[in-house]
Amino acid sequence: MKKIILPGVGHFGHCLTQFKSAGYVEPITKHIKSGKPFMGICVGLQALFESSEESPTTPGLGLIKGHLKRFDDSSKAVPHIGWNSANTVGQTSSNVSFYCLRPSSKYYYVHSYAVPYTPGELEADGWKVATAQYGDEEFIGAVCRDNVLVTQFHPEKSGAAGLRVLQAFLEGNSEQQIPDARNATEIGQGLTRRVIACLDVRANDAGDLVVTKGDQYDVREADAAGGAVRNLGKPVDMARRYYEQGADEITFLNITSFRNSPVADTPMLEVLRRTSASVFVPLTIGGGIRDTVDTDGTKVSALSIASLYFASGADKVSIGSDAVYAAEEYFAADRSLTGRTAIETISAAYGKQAVVVSIDPRRVYVASASATSHATIETSISGPSGERFCWYQCTVRGGREGRDIDAVQLATAVEAMGCGELLLNCIDRDGSNSGFDLELVEMVKKAVKIPVIASSGAGKPEHFVEVFEKTSTDAALGAGMFHRGEWTVAQVKAEMMGRGLLVRLPEEEVEVQVEG
Ligand code: 1PR
């Protein structure tokens, strides 16, 4: 074998145990020691170090000195999800980089454990190092020496910047002068604010898959045409367009389940396959992820459905209604975990970063905080009868049914189950173009340590600036304003940049030829 690329997501101990039991450790070590090109990605980087706090009893391969530690979550969200640097300036002799890493580029990371950077330590062993900064922690983004390159980030999900790294590895192009080397402090280091484009997908009345968009979740036209499903375009084409505009992630929500087709033929699988062939940023898929019964009567677990989506190109699955039912059971059982919920089983198999919970709450106004047992806020937007307090009621089945559980309860329950990120919608704001519900976002952010994506209500670029400036949200999502062609993702990012917020900008396209 000429070259090995070892990609990996998930749990350090689980991955290393799997490598060992599959008999991979010896051939990989032999390959590396023989001087043949080797690239490790994410857990593929972690495996080469000595150990990880994630699984203290499982030794790593120990080819690189160092130990992985969990990020400190006392003042920042963990997992670390999003676009960050892999900066070689300052770590190597200036102006020199490796495998086409650029200090000004951003790369996609998703992990909770990292190797802290100690200046000079790995360099003393001949490694070249690129680092990233998360909060006050500086950690290893990539290292290389001789025939070995390992990256904590995912080059295959890092747009053109990542494709350039893959191409350099495949071509053996291991060292370059950096054309745009500037003082590292001049370049915005650290995690960027993520802008996500969301496509609600469903079959229209003619049976074609279309991107649609509702107002408060109602996706039918209110016109004389008989209330047809609003058709805003084709999912794969629109995903590609948003990728080109610089979207940091794409989310597909299958807002009606395809009840008449067998699970393995679900049309969203094809949408994912086609999208992942030309869109190199993370893809999330939601809708219908729950234990179900196939058209032939076979029982299919949520984990099997998620596995089909991952195999078709999804990086994360998003769970809606099923998470609400699971949280209700969690509280009914005095906060005990069963290990059998969709969140727990998918998180255990693919890692918590692969599990998003989509929350669909609606405001319920009350006269006082004591009028309900739910967590309330004193709101700046009074209710219809002048009420000054409200709580956020979670719904299921696309907002059709309200349940007796609030957004904070749901968020904390699913975090305990192993969810890695929250997609926080708000039915009152959906399609309203009136901006995000800042009060909801801040309330949920305060309740959890995992990242939160603010969603619903974006109508112009300033709304993204507002939610990032006035709340501690980790990401923000827009739908209608992009689909109707009123604004582009690039315009949103330009506005954010102008206001001093750190964003990732798209880079020139790269074509990777894989041979041999
Ligand atoms: O319950 O696990 O099958 O998941 C169903 C998923 O489909 C959930 O994530 C739920 O939010 C979504 N969904 C169901 N019905 C609708 C609908 O619109 N009728 N879409 C729906 C919700 C997603 C929002 C929207 C933002 C931004 N829409 O994320 O994209 O509100 O819109 P805007 O920027 O235009 O305001 P399950």
C-alpha cells in the first residue's frame, strides 16, 4: 500500500480497541516505520499520541509524545465545534508551512479532547506543529514529520482550505513558503462564529422533493392556488449554492417522513449522497430519526437509520420529536438514563458531536413566574394581554402538538443523554424576518455546556450580528432570507466582519485528483 489515510470520529478508547481487535495496529505501525506516507485525521491524530483522558486505561500508539486532555468547559462550550486555525507561524521558522496549511485559513474541528501545546516540546523531537486557540487553551491542530501528517481538524470538511491539505498530502508536497505569512496576531485566531444555512425539505403535492419554508411552520401558500406546498428550489443545487457563498454548515430537515418508501430508499439518502460529493462542509440531517417499522414490517432502530444517513454523507443527525419523548421519560424516571434512547445509542456509537437535538418551542405567556412550574423569563416582549412573563413550551410533530416540558428541561435532559449540540428554533419567530428570540437563546445557553445554534427569525444580516453580540450563542442559522434570494451567506459574513466578528471566508476552489 502506497499511502494510508486514517480518518476517525468518536471515542478514543472505542477506536483504539477496534483498531486492535481488527488487527490494524501492527500494519499501520509498520507502514509508518517503513517511511511510507501516512495521514491521520481527528481520532486518527489522537491515536498516535500516548494516551487520552477520554479513556485513561487504553494506551495510544505512542508514536508521538503527548497526552490528550478534555477542554475546560467552565467558560466555553464543549465539544469544540467549528472553524478554527491551524497556525504554523511562530511554531516553525517563519514563512514556512507544511502541507499547504495557511495561517489565514480556517479548518473544521469537532472534538472534546485535544493535546495542549507546550512550545518547543514536539519541535525538540523534530515535529513541525500547527496550533489553534480555543478560549485560553492553545492546542495541537496538526503535526508532521518525515512521512507522517496528522490533523485534529477534518480537511475533508474544511472547504477549499482542507482540500488543499489533502491534495498536498497526496502529492507529497510537504513544505511551502507561505505567501501570505503575516504576524500571527494580525490574523484573527480562534474559533469563528458559524453561519448555517437550513433547508426544510419535503415532497410537494406532485411527489417531488423540494426545499420549502413556512411561517410559524405552515409551509402552504395562503393563496387562491389551493394552498400548495411552497417550492423554493432543489435541495442539492441550493446546498451547493450556499456552500459557494461560504455557509459553514448545511442542515437538511426532512419535515415530512416518507412513509411510503422503505427506510433504505428514503429519498433524503440520495440527496445526501449527491450533496456530499460536491459540498465539503459538515452536513446535518434531521427528521424521522427514531425507532420505526419499515414498510415490510421489519423493526428499524434509530441507530440503524442514523447509520444509513452517516454512510450517505451526513456528519450529524438531528433529533426532534423523539428527543422530547425521551426527555419526558427521563424526568418521569427521576433523571435516570436507560441507555436505549436514540440520543444515547447514536452518541455511544458515533460520538456526541454527531447528535444534534432540534428544539421546536413556542412561547406561553403567563402573568407571573409563579403561575407555572416551568422555567420562565421576564420578557421585554409582552404577551397579548400584557403578560410580562413567558415560558417556552416544547412541541412535537413539527409544532403540531405542545407537550408539558419546557426548553430548558429538554436541553438539560438531552445534554445528560449525550447530545452534542442544540438546534434551537422558535415557532413564534419562524419565517417572521424579525430577528432571533434573544431571550430564549440566552436562557438555554445558560442552562447547558454544549454548543447552541440559534434559529428562527433571521431576516437580514444585522440579525446575525445582533444574536452574536447580545447572546453567547455558538452558531446562527438562517433559511427563508437565503431561499428567497433576499440575502446571501456572503453578505451576512461581510456584515459580521465589518462589526469585528470573526468569520471564515470562502477560498479559491481546489480539485483533488486521487490516484493509486
Ligand atoms: O420530529 O425528529 O421528525 O424532526 C422534524 C424536524 O423537522 C424538526 O427539526 C423540526 O424542527 C422540523 N420541522 C417540522 N415541521 C416543520 C415545518 O416547518 N412545518 N421545520 C419543520 C422547522 C426548521 C427551522 C427553520 C428556522 C429558520 N423549520 O430550523 O429553518 O425556523 O427559518 P427562518 O430563518 O426562515 O425564520 P422529527
